[in-house]
Amino acid sequence: MTMPEDHTTNSKPGPRTPEGKARSAINALRHGLSGRIVVLPSEDMGLYLKFSKELVDSLYPETPLERELAQTVADGYWRLKRFRTVEEGMLAMGHYEKEGDFDAECPEIHSSFTAAKAFRANSQAFVNLSIYEQRIQRGIEKSMKQLREVQTERKERRKAEMAEVLRLRDFNKMQNLPYEPMVDGFVYSSSEIEVEANRRDRREQARVAQYVNFNYAEFQKRAA
């Protein structure tokens, strides 16, 4: 008697064919946020994620658009690292091919001559590699320019908004009234506003102190 199939489990069998396993391996190299293949089978996703995070964090993105541009920059630098590795590999291959089949006085001379012969024998490949590198570099520069422009616009907008918030806050304070920024359509919290107010007060005090050459007695006279 034929036994009924067991459908009690939701687990799916993994890939069994070489083609299926290859596709599965490539899927493991896709970045979860974009679905793009960003590392090759010979590269390490963990190293890419660490490299990418450190570089993106160093650009201080705060909005989705800024994070996308910062990620594009990080991916560009990762690709540059790859091309430089390829270039070094192309030169190193000469040692195992006919370019390295000769005798030299010392290993240093042999290495230098082999690299030169490998470059000469594959000059067009090196030219193509250089063209690709330049394209990536231009892409990085373009994304960096866009990122800086977007960040500058955000900071200027915040500066103008905060100045308006502080005026409204001081206006209510003058009348002994509490101030709720949400009433005026601002998303800043009361704590953010107070931190910014204290920061601006300290900057003004530091400006006055510098004007009197940090003479405390003179500073107190002006602050009185």
C-alpha cells in the first residue's frame, strides 16, 4: 500500500544540483538592503559588511537619501579595492607564465622585469582596467558631491528652523507660558530645543571671552 505523503513540515529541501548550489551561493553574496551582488564568490561578505559599515558611518548620514548615497560611495570604494587586487594579480601571474621564464641576478630584478613584461604583454587589459577604475572613481566623486549637498541643505534647514523655534520659545517664556514646538509644526523635542539654546548661549559667551582675550574680569563686566 502506498503511504500518504507527509505535508506536516514547511521546510524546503536545499539545492541538490551543481547549478542550484551555485545559485544558492550567489544569493548568499547579495546585500540584504538592495538585493545586488556586491561581493564575488572569492570575496568575504563579512569583510564587505564591516568595511561598508565603517565607511558609511564615517560619512554621518541621517536621512534615507543620505544613507543611500553613503552606501553608493562605500560600494564604489569596495569595487576599487577589487580592481586593484585584479591589477596586482595580473602582474603576479607573469611569474607563472612565460614572462617570468628567465634568469636574473637577484629576486628583486626578476620581479621588476617580470612585472614589466607582464604589463607589456597585456597592455590593453591594463588600459581597460584603468578606464574602469576611473569610471568608478568618478561615480564615487559624484555621489560624494551629492551627499555633501544634501547634508548641507539639511543642516541649513535645521539651523533656520531652530532659530525660529528658539524665537517662539523665548516669546512664550517672556509671557511665562510653556512652549510646545508641535503646535507650530516643528518636530523637535523640548530637550533638543533646550540643548540647542544652551549651546548657542555658550557660543556667544565664548565669542565675548575671546573678544576680551579671555580676561575673566573683563568678561564678567561685559556679561553683567
